[in-house]
Amino acid sequence: MYTPFKRVFAGFMAASMTIAPLTVPAFAETTNSFATTAVTSDINTSDEVTELVSDLVSYYSNYQSYAQTDIDRLISKIKDIDESTGEMYEKIMDLWADINSDDFTVNENVLPDGLATDDSLAIVALGYGLNADGSMKDELYGRLSVVLASAQKYPNCYIVCTGGATAKNNAEATEGQSMADWLIEQGIDEDRIIVENKSANTVQNAQYTYATLTENYPQVTDVAVITSDYHVKRGTLLIGAQLIKSAYEDGKTTPSITVVSNAGYDTGKSDESISLQTMSLSQLLGISSGGPGGPGGPGSQSSSSKPTLSDLTSLDVELDSTTIVTGGTLSVKSATATYDTDNWTEDVTDDVTYSGFDSSRTGEQTVTFTYTKYAGTDYEDTISTDVTVNVVHKLTSLELTLAEDTYLQGDSLAIESVIATYSDDETADVTTDVTVSGYDSSTVGKQTVKVSYTENGVTKTAKATVRVLSAKYTVTYKANGKTIVTDSYARGSSYTTRTWKKKAWKAYGTKGANFSKWTTTTDTSGNVTKTAVFKSFTTGQALVLKVTGKKGKGVGFVATSRQYTKKDGSRRGFTFRYSTSKSMKNATTVTTGLTKNIYTKTGLKKGKTYYVQVRYYYYDSTMNRVYGAWSKVKSVKAY
């Protein structure tokens, strides 16, 4: 026989909180009598804060989202007293607003997809009053069916079964233990189940659950609330609010456990009232209930009547600029609404509307700005203010005209005019108002000059191309891709072309060719380049040779050829050779040099026959000799 599983955490409360004794009615879910919880906390619980919290609850209870301005105002006042306490109540009020918003979803019969799949998730199963004999009612079985389906969907999560002794005739039976026993019978691993069986209502469900999880299951960070459909909102509110409150009581500014989802057993009943939410939350927060039209805390605004919503008293609008170009739009820098209570202000920049503005009409205009709060409801409140703006024509283009587009280094830019054109086709000379960039009189070359002009927040530019020339120009001499020399002249002066220097510039010449002429090019900056042109040549066979025996002293011969100078100034050079062999074997060669066309040889054997030849040569532009062919052999007897 199965022995009921009991993982009950009752003793741990002594270390963390003390729960006051409760007289629990048969149906704990509907009781109007709640216990208070005494805790050691840094939360500010002064009378002043308590009064403000009471007003918070009363405002929301009576007006819900329409009270947001006053809720923000009261939260701010609490923060002025204690920042941390104010943050806590702000989170709780945000939670209350969220569960009653159109975006809040009650998931039917099973938790939704997308929750944590490990043991960081815990299902909090809220109990329901037991029958007098301690057996579970049908609605509790319904809730358990949702718990079972969700536990099977998320097999690694914990299940917290909450609820104390609510059976009239069976003090031993508790909601939490009965729920745990049933789940185990359905096959849920008992190690996953946590029993909380001391609570008498949802407020205590929340208090004990937080303490149990934080004390013994630190890995749990997400909580999913499962209860009946009509109870999901209040259950989520109380569990969530207690998690927030307990975290701050433990000195944490961010709760370590948060409510992330829910599921409700479909009963077909309507959601519980705001009044019941108010009553439960008030008890959880330790204040008197401030339900609709009901009392709040002592001395609070709601202590004797329904609180009054703050009314708008003024609207202050600041524009980014009150000067608008035609076709432009108004840009609101800030809009601040002021209320009659505490002179409270609210940023409504994104919510103001305006009328009376025509961007196509130039001149001053009175624009009316309006802020309407809760339009179309019984709580609609409207405030307006007027702002004067000036609509001016719009700058559309600039036209730049330069007095000249070529400058010498050091010259100032000469702007003839800059004409602005506007949207209404009007023009204006703005030459003296423009900003000039892109011109540098010290830098030679092509430059793009830009002028800019701004009027009424609109900037236009115009560009022109100029050329800056050096104060001097150069004449560069080149040959075969190499620069020989560069001469510099004052701009405006003339130059004399250099003549080719055959010896000095031989390194720049061309083999087998002589300088012919210079070709000339001039760049856009006026600089001149002279490039050498070379003409190839050959040296022909020597045709003139006269050889005679030497007369007078010494035995030998005299060989004579003919001098010649080309039109380009190149002079003929001569090389002679002689031998005792007609084939010129072992001939002796002698170069006499340029223009030396006579060679006299002595010291030979008298009466012996000698054979003589001559050849011509010319120097090319590299100062290398270019030889021609030897002349015909001539013979002579030495005497």
C-alpha cells in the first residue's frame, strides 16, 4: 500500500519569517481574514511610506490604467524617501497593471511551449478548499489535471503543492499533501514534489513558496502558476508580488525568482474582481484594504472617499527651432504636462498634437499644441498651449562664379559671386557669407574649391575646379627616359634651348645613333619637357687612300686619306694598318684620330714592300666609335 509522500517545509520559517496564527475558514480562497507576516527587512515601513502605498493601491483599485499618472507621482514620492523601497513598489504596481492588461494571457489546461526545460522551472500549484471530510473537491482535481499535464510536458521541473488544513472535520488533511499524494499516484516522481501545507490563503501560498524555494532550491529561477482560470490573475499577482517583496526584504534589488507563465483549469467562470485583487494585495503589503470607493491607510487621500485623479493644469512645449523652412516640419524638442497635484510633471513629447501650421505659407504663425489624456473615455483630460513659429523660404541651391580659374602660387582665390536660389525662385547674393574650402595657394596643381552656405538650417554647396601654377616654370631635358637636366625660369620669361653635349651627356645617348633634335611638350602648368631624338647612322667603307714612299730622312711610307665633317658636326676619324702580307696577316693598326687623315711610318726595311689600308669611324651619342669597312689594300716600297 502506498505511504503518502511528505516533503513538508514547516520548520524553516523560524529562520526567515514568522507567520501569525490564522483562523482559517472552510474555504481559504474566499476568506476576508488574512494573516500578516513579520520580517526583518531594510524596506522602509514608515507611516509616511505606508500612507503613500495605501494611496497607490487605492488609485489603481478605483481607476486601473487611468491612474498611471498618479501612480507614477506616488512612486516618485516613495523613491524620494527611500529609492529601493520605491523601486520595489514600482515593480509590484507594474505587475498589477500587466495582469489586467489586454496583453495578459491565461493559458488553458496546460503550460505553454517555450519554458525552461531543466530544474530551474517550478510549477506552483495553488490549492483549493477541501471537503469537510478532507477529500478533494472537483475543482481541485481539475487544477491537478492541469498540473499533471504540465509536469509531463516539462519532466525536469519541480512541483510546489501549496495549501494548508481547510477540512472542517479533518484537521489532519491538508490541500498540499492531498495534491502531492494524487500526483504521485499518477506517476509523478516524488523527488520532484515540494509540499507546502501551512498556508491558509494565496498570500501565504506566496510567502511560504518563496521561502521554501530560496532556502532549499536555489537553482529555481522561474515559476509558473497553476490554478483555476478565474483565479490566475490574482494568483499570479500575489505570487509575483511576494517574490518581489521577499527579494527586497532579503536585500536584493532584482528578484532571484520570477513568475514567467501560468495555466488555468477551465471552469468557465469570470475573472475575480479588482476588489478581490485589491483586498489580497493590501494584505500582502501590510496595509488596510483600499478597494473601489473604500478606505485607504490612515490619513491617506483615500481614507474617507474615492481618490481624485490629478488634473492637467499647463502644457509647456519647446521646439528644436521656431524658424521653419517652407516644406519643413515642426520638430518638438520636449513637451511637459503639469498637474494640479504636487505640481507633478510628465514628459508627453511623443503624445502632443498640433494645429494651425502651414509649411507652405511664409511668415509668422501661431501653432496650437494639444495633449489629450485618455481620449474618448470618462477620464479624458485636455490641455493646450500656443507657440509662435516663423516660416521662411527654403534655400535650394548655390551658384559659384570665379573671376578666373588659373592662379600662381601665393595668389588669392578670386570669387566673382555666389548666388543663392530659394524655393520661391527668389535669389540673393551671399558671396560675403559663404565658407570656402579646398583652395591652397601654396600647392601646385588641380584643386576643387567648395563654397558652403547655411540658412535656416539648410546647407547648400557649390564647387569649381581651379589650377594653381608654380611662380616659376621649368624646362626639363630628357633622353631615353632619363632626365638630363632641369632649368628653372621666372614665369613669363623666355628660355634658350640647350644644345646636345656629346661628351657630357654620353650616358643619355643611344648606341649607333647621334642626336638629331629636341621634341617639345608643355603641361597644363606651363612646364616644358624637351626630349632628345636620335638618328641611327653607319660608317661607309673608306674609298680614298694614297700611299707613297717617304722622301727625306727615314725609311718608310706616307698614307693619306680624305677629311670629312658631316652636317651635324660629326668629324671623321681614321685608323690605318700595314703588314708585309697582302692578306694583312699580323697587321699593325694605328688610330690617328679625328681629322688626322695622314699617317707617316718610318723605321722600315728599305726596299721591302708593305701593304696598307685605312678605315673611317665616327663617334655616336654614347661616345663609342662606329667603324666602317677597310679600304682596298695599297702597296708601297719603303725607301
